[in-house]
Amino acid sequence: MIDRDKAAKFPAAANFAALTPISFLTRTAAVYADLPAVVYGAQQRTWAETSARCLQLASALRGAGLNRKETVSIIADNIPASIEACFGIPMAGGVINAINTRLDAEAIAFILNHAETKIFLVDRRYRTLAAEAIDRAGREMLVIDIGDPTFGEPPSYASQTYEDFLKSGSDETLTPFELDERDPIALNYTSGTTGDPKGVVLHHRGAYLNSIGNALSWQMPHFPVYLWSLPLFHCNGWCFPWTIALQGGVNVCVRGVEAEMLLRLVKEHQVTHLCGAPIVVRMLVDAAAATEESSEKLSVAVMTAGAAPPAALLKKAQEIGFDITHTYGLTEVYGPCAVSAWRPEWNNLPIDQQAEMKARQGVGYPVVEEMVVMNPETMQPAPRDGETLGEVMFRGNLVMSEYFKNPEATNKALAGGYFHSGDLAVCHPDGYLEIRDRSKDIIISGGENISSIEVEGVLYKHPAVSAAAVVAAPHEKWGETPYAFIETGPGKEATEEEIIAFCRERLAHFKCPTRVSFQELPKTSTGKIQKFELRALAQSDAV
């Protein structure tokens, strides 16, 4: 029998080390020092050079007075400094707060104050937006200008440029601080569509584990070439800065998500992996299909989250050489942490059935302790029948620490020992989860529950539909009915009558839209459709 009391007396330094993704950079810089780490236009840096710059940043931050657990905010595109911030800030003991570049000054000012930002790194492209936000915030903080002559002269409010700031630091190994692996590594703010955004606190242990989970679940080999088509401000780029360091890969940095530019970079750098919202994936597939070199087959692994790729898009993607993996997650669980894990026998299914399999949110990453569909009232698992609706809940190391300075919201989200996602799903007999809706998006028509996701899935099968969203609209007789908002593909057209008839052929009639509007859909910077705006439109155009 093991004597636990005796075992506990052994030196902790010999048998325990706090988990942190910083260790991935340390190892890769030592083992693969001369391999490329970052490419941005004409710039190219090795892992040794990138590690040295991260150490300089950490040293400079400490020299500027940053203390452990204090916040460093950054507003920037997917440029090398953004990658360096993912390592340099936590190496200094700080907490990285990557700000959405599409927020307005008022929202950014709220974040700067709520996060208690001590140092603010500003991409010169956003100098005007940052200036207004800093003025509104009215707090003292050190501002560093991430210079780019393309966007004019350094702003007057910045103390110095990023490159000069790095020169004030040392690339020697820092004096280590006592790291608790539950220390915060990142503070990410939710979209805040129904009020002020909530600050999600993530820790070193979770970031370490989910970075490994990315590589395992995507079967990512060593030395991937990763294109940054996903914003780094979105859940810390889904933890991929740390995953790419783990695998000794190349970060291909880029500003924006213009399809032709991304496709050019894919070919120029022989990109092997990229992530993006469904709209970005569709843009890339359409751009590749339209090029004169469309006969040149690519070989790119594509990870997406949100709405699952419809069969038509999946077929076109496969023909071009995009292998799509569908994932699921939330900011509160470090981004994607569940995947529609592919089974070999599904390769023999017709493309429509393959799309159905990919559409499921699937199973948790290997590093997820538990992802389950629960009855939120009884806190008992829903039966695996593919029909009984419950709420998706998570437990384990990939659940956030808290909502920063919001104990009421934290306690509600973590009630009963699980994180409550707010997503409604069923569990199939094989254990794979399939989300049917957000709890707030269920449409109740004549007492019947209608899943907006189910209706959207049918709409996406129509050849003219590029993007679709279904919301509840008030109805004099039925209380609510589905209202469909549709964005058509290039050169494609459809009518309201045609869309409604298409749905009535494939759905119970009470589930079909009673109104259809054709327009460009409002989206977040990460490509998610902003349903709250569409609900407002539906309310004003009720039947």
C-alpha cells in the first residue's frame, strides 16, 4: 500500500511543475531553433528569434512595472506582435487581454477600465479608435505603439514604439516567478449583445491542456504551416498560438480576411492548416473554385465552428482540397473543445449523410473531463435518444475560473458543479451531441417548440442560399413564427414564395418560415451572425 503521507514529503520541485503553454515556446526554441516560426510579408523569424523577442517583451513589461496578475491589453490585427504578446505577457506574469478590433470606442473604454489595464499595446492601424477609447476610459496606463508606417506617424499619446520598448528589455532568461497553474493567463470579453460584456478569466493549466487538445483532435502533425485567418482576439485565436509552438509550426500572419489574399498565401506558403468562421470558409471555397487554377488541388485542413457546413459546400470543399473539421466551444471553455470526431466508415457515406455527421457538435476533446447534455432542472443526463432536449454542460480543467468581478454571473454559470453553456442539444445513441438551438433562440409557435438551427439547416440546402438565419417574429394567431433572413450567393436569386415552398417540402409546415427577407446579414468580426439585430427587424415587420 502506498503511504500517501510519506509520499507527500518528497520535494515538490522533483515531481511537480505548474502547467503553462509558455513551456511549449521554451522547448521548441531549444529543439527547433533554426526553423521558421513567423512569416509576415517579407519578414521571417525563426523560433530562436521569436523566443528572444518574447523574452524581451516580458522583460520590458516587468521593467515598466507590471506585476503578477495585472492586465496588459492589446488591440491589433494578426501581426507578429500579436503572436509575441501571447507568450511575452504571461512570461512576465501578466494577463493578456486581446480586444476585438471591431468594437466601438465606448465598449473598448469599458474593457480597459473593467480589466484594470496597466499597459496597452496599440496597433497603429487602430490609433484613432484607441485614442477615443483611452480618452473615454480616463485611466492612467502606459501606451505602446505597434508601429507600421503604412498607417502614418506614431500617435502622440503613445510613450514609445513597440520595437523601442522591446529594446528596453533583455532576451536573457527571466527570473522566474512562483507560478500557480490556476493563475490567470487571459481575460477575454464576451460580445455583450445584451449589456456590458463579461470578462472571462482563463488559466495557464486550461490553456496548456486545450492547446494539446487542438493538436490531438485535429491530428495535427509536427511542423504545420498555419494561416492566421482567425482573429487572435477571438478566444486567444482558439489557443492556436500555443498549439503551433507545441508543434514547431509556422505562423503565417495576415491583416484581414479578404478571400483572394488568403488563397494567395495558402499557395505561396503551402499552408497546411487554417481556422475560420463558416463565412470565411465559404469565401475561401468560392474564391478557390473561381480561380483559373481551380484544377490545382490543394491540401489544407480547415477547422470551423458555429453553423456546420452544408452538403453543397462540403462537396465543393472536398473537390478543391479543403478537409473541413467541425468543432464546438465557447469563450468560457477556451474556444473549441469538442469535435465531430470522424469515424473511418463515414467516408463511404453519401455526401449528404457526411454533412449530417459533420454537423453534429460531437464529443469532447481528450482533455475535456465531461461534456454532457443535462436536464437543467434535475441536473440529470438526458437520454441518448437523439430527441430529448437538454442543455450542454461542461466540467473539468477547460472551464473558466470566473467572470471577472461578477460573482453573481459566475455562480449562475457554474451552478451544480457544471458550466451551463445555454446551448440546447440532444445526445445521439453513439454519444455524439447535436446542438438544436440556443435557449434564447427557440421559437414557440402555437405551443410547439421550433429549432431555428433545424430550419436554417434546410435553408442552407437551397442552391441560392449563401447564409441564413432564422428568428422568432410575433404572430397574431400563433404567438411566434419563424422569420428567415437570407443572404444569396454571387449571381444567385430566389423569391420568398420559392423559399417557403422549399421548406414546406422538407419540414413540418408549422416549422416553416412565414416571412423571408433577402439581405446581407449582420455579422461579428469572427463571422457569427448577429441574431439580436435580426430579431429587432423581425419585431418591426411582424405578421
